[in-house]
Amino acid sequence: MSGIVIIIILGVIVYYAHKNGFTTSATDKKIGGVCAGIATKFNMAPNVVRVLTVLAGLISGGFVLVLYLLLWVALPRR
């Protein structure tokens, strides 16, 4: 049951990220450009978003890694 809830939450996050104009960066990327795209959207430094993503990934037990991969696939390139 909790797996279904996690899948629904991931789907909602990806849907709203795509709907609100998030993109991945084609130029400033280390892996997929997701963190650079988020940093551009919020007018932040990409390295700050990358560090926060790694910390959140360690704390969440892999949830953020799965979310990153889904965003990498689902978001358009800029």
C-alpha cells in the first residue's frame, strides 16, 4: 500500500514540475541537468541545489534519487 502512495506522490511532483515550466539544462549539467534547471527557475546557484539534492537523497533513503531520475526523463531540455 505504501508503494502505491509513493508512486502517486512521485507522479504528482513530476506533473506539477512539468506544468510549472521546469526544464533541464543542456549546458550546465553534471549528470542530467535537473539541478541546474531547478536552480535557474529559482534564481539560485546550481551547486547549492546539487548539494541540497545530495543531502536530501541521503536523508530520504533514495526517494530523491528516484525523483531525480523521473524528472530527468520527463522534463524538457532548455
